[in-house]
Amino acid sequence: MTLDLLDTPLRVSWRLSPQCSSAVANLPTIAERLVEAGVFQVTLEGRPLAHPAVHEVLCIFAAGGLRVDLSCEGTAAELNSLGSGMPVRQIALDVASCLATDDFTVLSEQLETIRRKGFDPALLLVPRHDNVARIPRLFEFCRVHRVAKFKLPNVGIDVSVKNLSGAELVTPGDLLRLSRELPPDAASGLELEVHDLFLWELFCPDCQDSRSEYGGCQAGNSLGYIDAGGNLYPCASWPERLGSLLDHSVEALWALPARRRIREEIAETPEGCRGCRDLSICHGGCRGLARTFNRSHGSRDPLCGGPRR
Amino acid sequence: MKNLSRNPDIVWRVEKRREAEIIKALDAGEDVSDKGSVILIVSGMMHQLNLVGGRIWTLCDGQRSLDDLVEALSGEFEVERGELTGDVEAFVDDLLKRGWLKYA
């Protein structure tokens, strides 16, 4: 059975940091709209634990039965705000700042603090050109420090966070170098959540079947993204704003012609993927990043080295 | 007879707009058996149920037996009773084997 256009997204990521441009008083409105829309899962990104409205937002989600994951940069303000019994399914510790300082002692202390509060933390890294080679070392860190899960989400292109040029993205050359250096069992014993197909096939070469249910890019269908101002997007990697959740319901924004057009665009085979033997597996990969940064290569996923014959 | 209930670990919802479109197509005599109207997330994986499957799933609230399901569906779908019973039994059996349903 093919996946049809959904009434509303199933999973939404929401950028929630202390410097959010949405007024604190507005955030419960957005949270309530997600509950009303029947969203299953929300991932709070940025530094949600440092946001003054996070407890109120989490209470709304808990009452509505939403599953909540959140990311954490491990700052003192975030860890102090983290309370035992918070209605959160998973906390993912973003390791980007530790990579910048190369101080893994701090990372292990942050993990222990989160554990003392009753959570089983995961690690998270947004893969980029300048950090992708460090991933095997992070896998090893996970094994030594009993971290069961590692998340490699997609690269967001929210300009309010950072204006990307495209040079920050992982390249096919990066993946080739990584594949030469990667031990065969690099990810063994770890539960990986990998957005990008090309990273996934590198780290999970023996689990090709587990991706057989993947039906292609879910931007604007089962996925959605909310920026710090309360604007809804098809996903964090698709730069087209659908509208504000302060003014409209999720259902109304998901029913717009713009959303339908985006889905039609995603349904088309990218020019740069024609004739590829693996198109039925990746379905063109990350279409948002491809559309934004790789039009010169037929809007192929930027991590893809070219059509496979 | 024992009542059927859904696995509480499975999150699900009815796609109301889709359901309305499918009912309209059904009324127009179209084959809607491959059109999904209920979404389920099972162990992180998304699944869809078609209109009849979705109705059975929705009715499995721990308050109804297999006979109750057939009785409720016979009022909604124009199908010969014996055929309907067989179809419902087969569908429920499949979901029981998957662990998506259980007897309350």
C-alpha cells in the first residue's frame, strides 16, 4: 500500500532555544496545535531545556499523549533545568561542542549528570564536512561509556540558526575516505538513527532489508519542522515556509496548495538520478538539500556520488 | 467470547480527510482496497490500514468480540455475511500474530 498524503505530519521537529523569537506566551498555542493535529512525536531541537516555557510545553504534550525527544548541548543551564520524571522519552546530547574543544571528559560528565536524573541519554551529531571523519571515534566513545543510541539527523537549513553555503555539507569524497578508514564493525552494538541513506549504508552494510519499507522523502507529509518563530516548514532541510502556527492550525497549513505542490515536486524523479540502479531504495535521498544545494547536479542528494549502474 | 484490544504501544490515528475521499470513491464503485485511511507506528515503522482494516482496528477497543465486530461492520459495508466473517477473522488473526491486537 502506498503512502498517501497525510492530513497532518506524524513527526515534527521544533527549534526551541532561549533566544526564540516567539514570545513565551505563544509557545503553548503552538504545542496545543500539534496535539490537536494528532502529531505522534515531537523532537525539540536547539536548547529546549534552557527555554523558560519548556515545562509548560512538555505538560501539554504529555496530556495530549505525544512522545517527546529533545536535544541538549550539555550546558549548565540545561542540565540544571532537567528534572527527574520530566515527560521526555529520550534526551540526545549534541556532541558538536565537545568536538570543537576535543574535550571528551566534559562529555562523559554530562552523560553521568543526565543519567543521575533518571534518563538514558543518546548522543547526537549533525554530520558535516568538518566532523564526519570523527564519527568512528564517537562510536567507540559510546561503547566505552555505555551509550546505546547514536543519532545522525539531517542538516537543517534554517537561516535563523545559520546561513549555510553548502560547503558545510558532507561530500561523496568524505564518505569515500571514511569508508576506507572505517573498521568493519565500527557501529556494532549501537542503535543508530541515521537520516541520510548514504551514511546509513556505510554504517549499516548488513541491514539493507531494514530500509525496505522506506517510501522516499517525507518532507511535507509525515515530517514537519517549526522554526524558532513558530513557522511551519515541510522539514528542516526544505526552505519553504508554509505559514505561522500562531495564525493557523497545522491542518490548515498542511492543506495549502503550496504543500501539495511540494509533494508533487518530491514525487518527481530528480534529473540527476535517472538510470540509477538504487533509485528504488533511496528515492532521490534528501530532496530538500538536493533542491537547495545541488541543482547543478540534477538535484541529486549532495551525498550521492552519482547514478549507480 | 473474548474481547479484542489494540497493543497500547502502537500509536495510531484516522486520516479523516483521506477517509472521506475513500468513502466517496467507494460510493462511486471504485476499488479502494489499496488506499490507506488509518496510520500506525509500530516499532518506529509506519503502516497503513485500508478502510475496512481501519474500521476493524478502530473498533478493537477492548469492549467488542469478533462477533461484535462483524455485527458492526455488516451495517456499514454491503458484503455477504459469511464472506464478511471470513475476512474479519483472517484480518484479526493476522494482527494477533503480529502482536498488534490481543484478547483482552
